[in-house]
Amino acid sequence: MFSAARWRLTGVFTVVLAVILITAGIAIYLTTSSVLFARVDDDLKERAVRDLSDFVGGGGRGRGPGGDEFVPHTKTTGGYFYAIVRTDGEPLLSSSNVDPDGLAPASALQKAMNDGKAFVSTESSEGESLRVYVLEATVQDGSTDSPVLAQIGRSTEPEHSALSQLRTVLVAVFGGSVIPAGLAGFLLSGRVLRPIKDAMDSQQTFIADASHELRTPVAVVRTNAELLQRHIASQAGETPARDASAVEDILSESDRLAKMVDQMLTLAQADVGEMALSRSAVALDQLVEQVGRSMKTLAEARSITLATSTNGSVEVNGDPARLHELLVILTDNAIKYTDAGGSVGLGVNRTHKRATLEVTDTGRGIPSEALSHIFDRFYRVDKARSRDSGGTGLGLAIARQIVDAHGGTIRMESEVGKGTKVTVELPT
């Protein structure tokens, strides 16, 4: 799924870039071509005024058909050629380098007679590209001024060569841009899609783990319910004690199932930013003492010492119920993973503009490779012992969501065999 999406994004990015480059290249090529040939036309106009002034626009007159040579300003250097032709195209005068095949065709001559001038692109007998400027002129034939057409032209091979080089450069730029851009697009699309893929993988893992966790209490409830159903049907074979045990298991697993559903709902609300907080002034020192008293019985039942410490009054703006839940989760987790004879500490103090909560234990500790996953949903360092102790694997994930919702931070430090310390910092 994500591989196909990655290739599609890369394809779209590459195609869009290619279209932009092609459009820009065509615009550059056409603009350059237009500028080059406009300069050629301007050059031919200037040449016509300078070299054919005796025939065009001046008081003097050029030699007639019987003249010995094409005298007025006729310079054949630089690739320019000149010709004077009758209106029917018959040559009268020309420079020595004129190629008859390169002179203007009849259509251009007719346009020049109608409009007074015309430009035309032609080709020499050797296939060379030429540009010819045609304009009206007169020659002196005896005592009469005869209308003729003057032509001045030159090769445009330098311009075509420049355009050919430009095409090569544009193609090279296109190839040198699209291919690396395609590779870059592939890498970038992978980075863009990675968070989405990770979220989807996390969601799938969450659903799979939730299904697995919910299956156990549902199976227990169903099994005990079937036992009661058979007993009721037979009215014999099962003792009241057995019935009471089945009912106790049903209630216990139902409570566990309800707790898990509540936890999953809390996480679902946090995922969409809907974890509502009823903020008010919360005395953390009093909350720590309260949680310590309520959890002391659980700790003593496991032969664990639970101690609380406060450093004066510490107050934050937060949700009392959520902060109480946070402390219960962290304290319960510390007790759960501390062996008999160990100790758990719960304390609070104020540093600068932040309140710091610390929950420490002398338990078995957490391997360093597991610390980065400890706040993941359904993650357990010791899966078997966690299930035996009734854990769902959601407590620490909820703790992090509560801290995040309050704008705080939570971190865990641990060393195998020496214990764990969880530090929560909340803005005051």
C-alpha cells in the first residue's frame, strides 16, 4: 500500500517537474529564437539603408541594366549578398556571391510590391539557411525610373547553430534535473509517508494487542457463565462454593474488561485531541500524601515499604482527577515490579517554575533497550508476569498522555537490578 503510494507521489512530482521544465524550455527556446532572428532582420534593414541607398529612399539613382557593375556600396564581405531584380523576378544587378537558389521566391516579391517590403527565409543550393530582406527600389533606364525590387540577405547558420546548442543545453538540463529530482522525490516521499506508515502500523498493533487482551477476560466470563448455566439446568453436581467462585471470576474479569475499555477510550480521546481537562488549582503535595495513603495497603500486602516526601506547598493548574490517575498509575507500576522487602518512594518538589514529581523503586529495573518503548501501548518488559499481575500494558501510555495534556514532560531512568525512577515535570 505505502510502496504504491510512494511510487505514485514520486511519479506525480516527477511529471509536474518535467512539465514545468519542458514549458520553461520551450519558452526560452522560442524567446531566444525570436530575439536572434529579430536582430538578423534589424541588421538587414540597416544594411539596406547603408548599402542600397542609391536605389532606395535617396535622390540618386543606380546604374541601369546596361551598367558595367553593381557599384553603389556593394560589399560582399561578412556573408551578405545583394541583388536587384525586376518585379517579375528577372535579375538586373547582383553581388558576386549571390546564389540564385537563395533569392526570394515570387510570393515574397509579390508581398514586397504590396507592402513595400518583406522578409523571407530561404535555402541555398547547398542547403544553407538564408534570410532575405526584399524592398521596393528604382533603377534609371535611360530617362525613365523603372520600379525594381532590391534584395539583401545573409546566412543564418550562426543563429541556427546557437539554437542547436541551446537545444542541447536544455535537453541536458532536463535530463540532469528530472532524474535526480525523481530520486529525491522518491526519498522525500518515503520520509513524508513514514510517519503515516508508522501510525498505521501502530494502529494495527494496537488493534491486534487489544483484541488479544480483550479475548482473555471475555473467555473467562463466558466459561464461568456456561458453568452456571449447566448448573442451573441440572440443579445438581455443583456446590454453592463453586457457583460463588464462578460469579467472583465473572465479576473480576468484567471489572478488568471495563477498566481496559475505559483505558482504550482515554487513549482514543487523546489521539484525536479530545482529552478534556477540568483545570483548577491542584495542591500536588496533598495529592501525593493522599495517593500514598491509599496505595500503602497494597504495598504492605506485598511486603513493600511505601514512603512519601513533600517539600512544602506545590501547586499547579491542572485536572485533579487526571493527576490523581497519573500518580496511581506510576505508584501501582512501581509496587507491581518491586519484590518483597523492597521500597517505593513518592515525592514532589518545586524547581523554578515547574513542579517535579518523582516515583522511585528498588525493583528489578528495566533493560536499556526497553526504555525507549516503555510508554508504548501494550508494551511489557516481562509479558508473562505483567499478565499474572493483572496489567493491561496501557497504564504508562495513559500516564504519558496525561502529562502531555498538561504541557509537561515524563522520563524514566532505570538500571537492571537496582530499580527505576520516573520523573514528571509540570508547569506551575
